Amino acid sequence: MYKFLPDKAKSHDTAHDSHMNKTPSPNSKYVAMTVLAATLSGALLLGGCQQQTETAPVVDDSQATEQVASEDSKPVPQSESAAARIEQFEPIYVTQMQRLQRRLQAEYESLQAADSTQSAEDLLLNSADTAGDNTTNSGDAATAQNRESGDEAAADINTSTEVGERDLTVLKRISLEPRKPVMQTEDEIIDSYQQATAALYQPVITPLSADEVDTLINIATLVPQLFEHAEIAGRLSAKSPALARLIIQHQVWEQIEAQQVIDMQQMKLNQQQEFEALMAKFNETIKGYDEQIAKYEQTLKAFE
């Protein structure tokens, strides 16, 4: 009933054996996978190195220097907060500058009056000395008629020395004369203030003029609070580091003075508190004594 098909099975086995013979061995398959993995790893490493090289280029110092020089040659825009602060301190600066000018003018006039008085006294003294010298010279001339020419030459040298000393004294006095202060009008003060603050925003390579430096020094002296703004302080430091150091020193001294005032007030408060504590203790002691005296008096009255 059952029919076997030996030919088909045999043919199937033969085909399977033929296929197995064509399959590579396990060793050759492992080598191929290793080679493939190494190739992929090398490609990835190469790609990573190229990407890192492209994203992190080497910084050139010359390029950085050129960039800084380019920035220093350009003006800096002024922020709204800095402009508002400059405008806020403009009338304050004008008022302080006018007060300073009046004070300098008063000092100049006072020194000038003192110098004129001293000059008048010196003139009287010089006149008296000249009269005495003339009298002495007349007597010496009458006596020296019989002297030799060598003595006359020596007298001329002495006279020249005295004149030279007097001239030197006059020159010293002139060099010490007070300098008349420059009095600016309100409009001139405003113009110089605006020009100096605007100059801070000019390129770093553009130097400040002498008038701008003088105005900035006056601003730093009269209204140093203007430079408490970070942007304005930075521009001043970029344009003139010396002025920036001056302002920093001024602010440090102001802080020291303010701290000294606080310390003095605290010391006075501590002394006042100590004094009040001592007075309270003294009053309590006196009160205790009064109570004891009252008790003694009552005791004495009881014995009476």
C-alpha cells in the first residue's frame, strides 16, 4: 500500500551535501567580520577627526590682534541708560562748576591783593636800601678818588652781584604769582560737558584733546557718581586708563570717608548707650541709698 520514494530523498540529501560544501568555514567568516569592523571603525575615526578639525580651528594671534585693532578704530554706540545718566548729571555738573569758578576767583583776588600789599612793602624797602646805597656810594666815591683802579673794578663786581641777586628774587616772585582762573559761561560749561562725554564714545585710537581731559577731570572731581554707570566707566577706562584710575582712587577715598563717618556715629552711639547705662545704674544706687536713709529715719523715729 505504501510507496517509498528513495530516489527523491536521495536526491535531496545529495543537494544538501552540495550546498554544505559551498558554505564558508567558521574561521573564514570570523576573519571577514573582523575586517569589516576594523574598516568601519577606521572610517568613523577618520570622519570624527575631520569634523573636530573643522569645528575647532586653530586660533591665530594675528587675527585676534587685527580684530581688536578693528574694534578700536570704530566708534561705540551709546546706550539709552548711559545717555539718560549723562543728561541727569549735566545740571548738577554746571552748578558745581559755577561754584568752583567763584571760589577760584575769590582765592585769586585774595592772593592778588596780598601780593600787591607785599609788593608795596618791598618797594618801600628797596627805595630805602637804594637811598642808603647812594649815600654810601657818594662817600665811597669821595674817598676812593685816591684808590687804585683795581679797587674800583672790585666795587663794580660787588655791585653787579647785588643787582643779580635782586633780579633773581624778582624772578622767583613772578613765577609764584597766582594764575587767573578761566571763567566759563553756563553755555560754555554745558558745551564742554557734552563734548567730553561724547568723546568717550569715539574710537579708542582717537586721542582726547587737552580741553576734554580737563573737563573729564573736573567731572571726576565734582560729579564722580556719573562714572558709577558701568558703560560710562568702561568707556573712560578704554579712552584714558589714567583718568579711570584717578576716579577709582577718588571713589575708594569716598568709601573710606563714608565708613569713617559711620564708625564715628556708631562710636558716639555706643558711648551714649554706655553713659545712659551708667546713669541708670547710678540712679538705681542713689534710689537704694534714699530708701535705706528713709528706713533709718523711720527707725530713729520709732526709738524716739
